Amino acid sequence: MTKQRRTFTPEFKREAACLVLDQGYSHTEAARSLGLVESALRRWVNQLQQERGGVTPTSKALTPEQQKIQELEARINRLEREKSILKKATALLMAEEHERSR
């Protein structure tokens, strides 16, 4: 029988990390009280510290500000791809039009 992997929301991860960073709990105490593996809590604490320092995470963001930054970056990337496609399509259509006018 395989053990099912637990998943946690960004809000839960942020609250768990805040126990250590803001409320003075040790990693061990907080992990035990929440029923977590200490290594996972340490990862979340490190990620929250980095996000508070302004570093945009590569994984799912914990802070609302970083979540918004990730959403906006994804939107910018999508718009850049769309713009590139439109440029290529315009060039192709202009080349076809030029060939027809000869």
C-alpha cells in the first residue's frame, strides 16, 4: 500500500512559517503541533523569508504580493508570445501580398 502525498495550500504554508518567524516557535515545536515533517516546515520558512526579502520564488508563492507578481509575470509572458506570433503572421501576410502584386 502506498502512502498518499499530502498537499497544503499556500495560506497554510504561510501560516505555518509565521509560527516560526513571527511567533517564536521552534521548527520542531511548530512541525509537531501541525503534524508536519520538520524539513517541509524549514523549506516553507526559508521561502517566506526570501519572499519577504523581495525574491520571487520559482515554486508557488506564499505571500499575496509574490502571488500577484507571479500572475503578472505569467500574463506578460503570454502577451509577449502572442505579440511574437502576430509579428510573424503580419510579415508572412505582407510577403504574400508583395508576391501577388508583382
